[in-house]
Amino acid sequence: EVQLVESGGGLVQPGGSLRLSCAASGFPFDDHALSWLRQAPGKGLEWVSGINWNGMKTYYADAVTGRFTISRDNAKNTLYLQMNSLKSEDTAVYYCAKANRPDYGQSYYYTILANYDSWGQGTQVTVSS
């Protein structure tokens, strides 16, 4: 059974940092690209960042470029998202998702929700003073 379990969310002040983790099990971790997506209150699901199977290619939405860093540790079957300079508009539930391919080659394909076949339960990030 595929499992993706996010952790690391919480309440942080604007300008602060958080590091999200996603522990994966039940599938060959290094055979799949992964992404972080988020859903803000009252809004639809938004792709945030993606990473290919070996971590050598990373992709970011314009809204987080320069502030967020995605990474993975294939030895630990874990995906990470380092979030710096957080803004109130980053408030959302953050999900990790397993792609159905090891690499898409272009950021556009990481934004397509149909390219993911498993999702975590999400972790809440609230940015507020």
C-alpha cells in the first residue's frame, strides 16, 4: 500500500521559515518524480514544486521561486520542502504527491494533477502575526 505522510507544518510569523517532510512507503521511491501542492482556504489545488527521481531536476511555481527549496533523500524515502521568507499568502494545506513517471522533463507536466496517482493527507501551514 502506497503511503505518503506529511509533517512539519505549523504556525509561523511572516518572514519565518518551515521545513516540511513527506515520508513515503509502499513503492520504489526512486522510480518516481514527486511534487508538493497546496490548497488555500476557499481556493483550488495549486502546484508548488516538483522534483525528478534523482533530485537533479527541480521545478517551482513563480509564486515560490527563490523562497522555497524542494529536495529528496532516496536513502530515507523522504521528500522535503524548505520554505523561507514565508508570506500570509502561503497559508494553506500542503500535500505531497507521487507522480506516475520518474521524470517529466518540463515543469508544465508537473502542474497536471492527472500525472499524480497518490497523495498524502496534508499538513497545515499558517503564516500569521
